Amino acid sequence: MSNSPRIIDSVETLEEMLSRPTPAVVDMMKRIDGDILFLGAGGKMGPTMARMAKRATDEAGVDRKIIAASRYSNPEAEASINAHGIETIRCDLLEADQVAKLPKCPNVIYMAGMKFGATGQQPLTWAMNAWLPTVVSQHFAQSRIAAFSTGNVYGLSPLTRGGCIESDPLDPVGEYAMSCLGRERMFEYFAERQGTSIALIRLNYATEMRYGVLVDVAQRVFDGKPINLAMGTLNSIWQGDANAHSLLALDLASSPASHINVAGPEQISVRRVAEYFAAHMNKELTLEGEEADTALLSNAQRSHDLWGYPSVSLAEMLEWIANWIMVGGASLNKPTGFENRAGDF
């Protein structure tokens, strides 16, 4: 990333960076018509992604509304979104009558889903991840939809394979991943039945200073807790790049539905990352277990061919995260559970 600081020292600086649009996003905003509606925008990525869309629209000189719909259980998230000129709508997406009142915007970014707490709440997980796409697809039949999925739909694959590509067979592990495959199948069905243009974004994993797989490892090292190596390899991508690539997925929306992996270019060693954090933070390191020869890994070469490699390197992310944690930077306190090989979240 050009003009990247050595240290990110405030939430304001962090969120400005996460919402900074790339030239490709600005160019797309010049080409596509109509307003953009974010569904489920109150989560981890929604606020900065909606802000990026607004900034890119303004830079493109286009008159367009950016609208963010969510339950907004955290009022601060709604206030933050409003502060950047984005319209908000309070909506419980599991209430079909509320979805029916949403404006039928030409462009929809679908971010709703349930992961954490899925174990023990399987009916709610399936309703959110597999039933809600039906309601959304029917209401937005004439829209262009970019919908978030997950790399978990691939299941575990051999490290020697270099990560799963979009055409690989799907073999989800656990009910969360299976329900996410259900989400994909529902969107695929309505793309074919109605001719709705849809792109499915298989993300694996977005990271910033306050959460993400690298943050999980760093925090455990800082707290003196052991690092389990069972899921010894992972993907990670700077959330600002994930925001940009996910917005650009609107360009890929088609009928039948298209699929795109969004991930970093490396297969990252948990052992090596933990060693880096221990050295940088001057902490003792305790490792448990051995690396398996399989992991949840996505190959995002197609998205890199289309939109370029992520602008923020792994080295930058590691340094930023280490320094952020050492000075007590803010945390969302939402561990990813990346080390779970059974798919229980």
C-alpha cells in the first residue's frame, strides 16, 4: 500500500485505511448504474466496506446513494456509518415483511450470515445462512448481487495442492460450512430460475488490527497462551483489500452465478507467524501439537489476475498487528476459531 505507516496508532487511522478505495473500485463506480444497498452491514466488514463504496462514488463524481441495512444491535456502528454520509435502515433480515420494504436497489452487497454460536443453534444457523438467501433473491430478482460466502465450503485440502480453486469439488466440514453451501445453492438456484445476476465471494480470511486469524495468533502469544498447530497453515488478506475485491465482485455477477475466491497469495505457516510475534513482542512461545498435512486453504489467483495482488503485504500486517497489541489497541473480541478442524463454531 502506498504511503503505508510503520505503525497504525488509532482506530480513526485504521478505518480510513480500511475504507480507502483502489483505482479499480473508483473506475467501477463510474461504470455501474444505480444505488448500492448493503445487507447485514453492521458486522465486522460492513461499516468500512460501505464507507469505501461511498468514497469511491464521490471520487468517481457519481450521484448515488449508499444504503446500509442491518439490525444495528450496536448503535455506535450505525452512528459511525451515518457520519460518513451513508443512509442506514434498521431491518431484521429474518423478518420477510421487513425485507419486503427495503428499496430495490440495482446493486446489492449481501453480507448477512451466522458463524459464531452456530453449534447449539443449528436451526437459526440454517435459517440465516440458507433460508434468508431465498427471501433476498426473490425481493431483489432484478438486482445485481454480490453475496458473501466462505472458503469453508471447500473443506480441508492437502497443503501440496496449493489451495482450492473455484472449480474444485466442495466438501464442507460441520454444519456451519454445510449451511454456507446451502446459501450458495439457494443463490445459484435463483440466478438460474430468475436470471438474477449473482457473484458468490468465498472469503478466507479478512484481517485488520482488531480481529482476524493473525490477530488470534498474536494475542495468544502476547498473553502467554499455547499455540495449537493442528491447523498449521492458513490464508489471510488485509481487510481493506478484501473490501475492494468484494465490491469489485459486482462486476462478476452473472446468471448462472459466478464464484470468486478472495484471499491472500500466501499459504501462511502458523508456526512461523507465532515465532515472529514472540520475537517481536519479546515473549516466550509455547507450541502444541504438529501441523496436519491438510488445512482450509483457498487459491485466489483468479481474483489476483483480475484485480492485482493485495496492496498490503503479510509483513506489513504482522508488524502492524504486533505493535497494535503491544500498546493495548482496541479489539472486537471475536476470535475466528480458525484452528477448529471439526467445523464447530
